[in-house]
Amino acid sequence: MKHKNFENWILDGNQLSRDEALLLKEHLKTCPRCRQLKIAWTASEKQLLHFTRILPQPGFTQRWQNNLTHQQEKERSKQVRRVLILVAAMMLMAAAVYAFQNQLFSAWAVSFISRLTSLFFAVSKFLADFNTELNRTPILYYGCIGLIFGMVLAFFISLAVLVWKVQPGDSSENQNEA
């Protein structure tokens, strides 16, 4: 008889005939693999049939129901967000199709380029006018303006250094007490 048949007899659980039971008993004496399978299967059946029932902690049902309600609310919120995103995407696509059919993209592009060009020319004109004014002003004015600006800047830097060096509580009285 084949080895597979013995494994099936061990795991099947059906009542064996007297001859089959004898064949299995003889085979188990000589085959360590099937003997190990029989021992493991018997122990597993014993554990399955004689399990200890573990009762849930008090309040388990209420916690589980609260968690279920919370999970359902989260899922509904996700669904609402998905629907809103889908509707927004559909509206954007519809607007894009409408704009494409009515050639609005080309009008927008032309308008954008026109405004960009106007801005470029306005900046260029401002810089040219500024350069013209600078060329009309005598050099002596630049020197005076630079000197005044430098003096004001030096005053503020000196003030900042003074404030930074003299901090509250650093007077000579506090140093004498220490």
C-alpha cells in the first residue's frame, strides 16, 4: 500500500476497518514520519476539542461598537472627500473642454503674452527715464547723497552696537556687589 494512504487514514478521522487499522498500526511501528504525524494530529485534535473559553473584558462590546461607529464615520468622511474631489475634477475637465472648444486658451495665451510684453516695455521705459535723470544730475549731488547716507548708516550701526553691548543688569553696581 502507498505511504499517502496511511497519511490520509491518520488525518481523515473516519472509522477504519479492522484490516486497515492493523495495517496502519504496523506501518506506524516502522515509519517515523507517519508516527510523528499521528502524534501531532492527536495532540491537535485534543487541543481543538478541549479549549478553554476566554471571556472578553468588561465593556468590550461597548468599546467595539464605539470603535465600529468611529470607523464608519471615518469611512463616510473619506467617501465624501472622494466624491468632492471627483466632482471638482469633473468640473475642471468640463471647464477645460469648454475653453478648448471656444478657443479661450489661445485668447488667454495672447492676453498673457500681451500683458507680459507691456510690463517688459514699462520696466524698460522706467529704467531709461531713470538713467536720463541720473545723467542730468551733477556728480556733486551723488557725492553729497552718498556722504549723508553713509553718516546715517554709521549712526544706526553705532547705536545698534551700543545697545547690544550695554544690556540691562550689567551696570558697575552689580559688578561691585559680586
